[in-house]
Amino acid sequence: MKTATKNRFVSSLVALVAGVAAGAFAQGSLTPPEGTPLPTMKTLAQIEPRTPISELPYAITTPGSYYLTTNLVTQYSGISISASDVTVDLMGFSIAGDRGPSDTGVYVDGKTNAPCCNIVVRNGVVKNFGYGLQLANAQNSLLEYLTVSDSERMGIQLDGSYGGDCSGNRIANCRVSGSVYSGLGFFANYAGKCDDNSISDCTFRKNAGEGVGMYAGSGQCNQNGFRNCMIQDNVSYGIIVQALSGGSCCGNVIEMCNISGNANYGIHLYGESSTVVGNRISQCTLYNNTSCGIRQYYGGASQINGNLVSGTRGASSCGIYVYSQSPNLVVQNTCVGQTNNYDIGSVATYGPIVTASGALSTTNGAAGLSPWANFSR
């Protein structure tokens, strides 16, 4: 290669390398952009968009999500809620009182003209208050996965009295024990309402009063449902449904519950005239209650079907009792071992009572073939 050509090649190569290097290490403009720099990290509210509760008493007055940070103790009431759209997560912790009879662990303070709606309380322990949880004029709310114990008065109370309305709520997977009065109480006195509430997969055990009490004195407790509940070893009734002074307890359902070991009737429906009507008790197991397994007194037009009643205690024990003037339907039940398995009034409709042992008859028209037969052993 001639010297001149070689020199031109080397010069071109040096220029190319210099250009590449200059592009690779360029710094760009060092002048900052106009305006305030924007944040690049998330705020605490974005990371944990809930409000911590670290001491009691605590009042919730605005919608939002709240959570416990640790076990908390108070000599007063615990958490009060006076707003709608509130969730309280106990996070597996407990709130505990000193059994003051007027104190409440969690109190939903709805008003007659301004109910609290869409409240959720879940996942923890509430103990040693006058009332464990008290819902006054609460609607469309949820209590779930709670353990409520040793209440000086009542474990859980739904209160729609004095013209109020505590309806459309759900209680699920809760355990209530050690209350001096009811484990769970519905109150719809003085033109109040406790309607359309759902209770499922709950345990009400070893309360000094009834397991569940539903009371409508000139108010109404209608269309409530109990499903898959354990109601055991309470010092009074397992469940009492009572309407007085023109109140009504109608269209309620108790199904697939275990109601055992209670020191009074397992289920007691009691009303004046036609105030306790259209209720259904079905597929429940009632064992070792006192005096009577299922008792309907006054009222009527209810259905009692598919239940097993056995081991009822008392000198004159009765499996299923229906007052003589109560026009109920009693079918497909089994009563075993009571002094009087069935005491059904003349105005009721009931399936034939089969007492025979061994294989049922296959003869057409025999009692054993009736799809409505009750069984007595």
C-alpha cells in the first residue's frame, strides 16, 4: 500500500473511533427540567391503606378500613362505629374489658333515621364486656370469624327497637359462650324491626340464659334464618322465638342445627293468637334438652319436618308438642325415648305416626309407605 493511501485509511479509522466514543459517553443536557420533582416512592397510605387501632376506647366516625395492631384491654367500651361503609379487622387479636355491664366490645351506633350500613367486623376475640357486640339499627352488615366470651349481659345483640330497623345482617362462623343472658339476642320492641338476618355455621354454647332469643314486643322479627348452627348446653332454652303485645315472629327458618343439652326446651315458639306463624323447623337434631324438644304454643301455620328428637329429660318429657289450637304441619319427624314422643293438637295436619319395629310394610296404603310419616320409638 502506498504511503499516502495508508495515511488516509488511518485518519479515517481514527475519526470513526472518536465518533463512536463521543456518542457512547455523551452526558446530555445538565439543565434540570422545569417544575417540582415528582415523588418516586409510595406513601404509607398506599402501602397500607387502612387505619391502625392501637388503643381503646376508639371511635370510628368516618368510612374506611381499620385494623388492630395488638391485643387491647380497656375498663370502658372498646370500639364504637357511627358511620357506614366501615370494616374492622381484629387481625386475630383480642379486645378485652372488665365485665362492666353497660360496656360494649364493639358497638354499632346507628340511629332510627340514620342506620349504619355495610359494617364488617371480623377475625378476632371479644371478651369480658357487658355486651360483646351490639348492633343498633345496623343494616346489610357482617360479623364473621369472631369468638365472643364471658359477657356480663349478652354476647351479640341485634337491636331494632323503638321504631328502629336492624335488618339484612349476616353472622357467620362465630362462637359465643359464657354470657349471663342470651348468647345471641334479637330485639324488636316498640314498633321495631329485626328482619331478614342470616345466622350460619355459628356456635352458641354454655350461656347462662338461652342460646338464642328472638323477641318482638309490638315489633317484628320476620324472615330470619338459622342454618348449620350448634346451640348447646345453655342454662335456659336452646332457641326461643316469642312475639307479644301485637308483635310478630313470622317466616323464620331453623334448619340443620344441632340443639342439645339445654336446660329448657330445645326450640320454643311462643306467641299470642296468630303472631308466630309461617315458621319452619327442619332437619334439626335435638338431643338431651329438658322437658320438650320442639314446642309450639299458640301461633301456627308453621312446618315442623324432618327432625330427630331424642333423649329429652324430665318426668313428663315430650318430643314434639303442638298446641291444640295451632294449625301446623308436622311430617317426617323421628322421636325416640320421650315419655310422650308426640303431643299434636287436633287442628294440626300431621303424617301418620309409625311405631312398629322391623321392616316397614310394603302394602299399598299402609302407614309405612306414606311419604309424610312420622316415626316414634
